[in-house]
Amino acid sequence: MSETLSCTLPLKRWQGDRGTYHLVTISGETAEAIAMHERLHRLEFGARRGFGSVKVMARVGGTQWKTSVFPQSKKTEWVLLVSKKVMRAEDLAEGDSVALELNLL
């Protein structure tokens, strides 16, 4: 049960109490596909993952990492955090367009 999704999204900065985070917000058809994957996983295994998250293998440019996407707004949007390590490796900054590939696990 693996599906690969691609999209290009702006890199945003979010300032929290514990620090600054960089992320992309996934919406539209890509978000719908992730939500469907999460529902199928729940039906197959009978349980949700932490916070309703979905495990993914993410790729930006030549950098690939295993992580999770997290639901926002009643699962009409999903959030992927982008680490400083990935930002440095791919020379990314806030506001840059990020060509993202997600392999749903």
C-alpha cells in the first residue's frame, strides 16, 4: 500500500514557544490522497497513528528522509516539517518553492 505524490509548495516559517520551524502546508488533491491513505490504513490496522499522522518518505531535490505528515483543519490540509539539515543541503530559505515528492508508507 504505497503511493507517490508530487507537488510544489512554498516553504513557510512558523514561530512557536519552543523555537522556529520551517514547513510546507499540503492542500488540494494531494491532501485528499493523504487523507484517503490514512483512512485505509486505519481500516486495515484498526488504529490511528499518533496525532492522526501518516508516515512518508519525503524527497526534496537530492535529499530524502523518513518522517510523518500531520493533519490540520479537519484533514483538509497536512503539514510537513522541513529540518535545517534539509534546508542547508538543498539551499532553501523561507518563501522558496519546494518541489516535494512524498511516498506514503
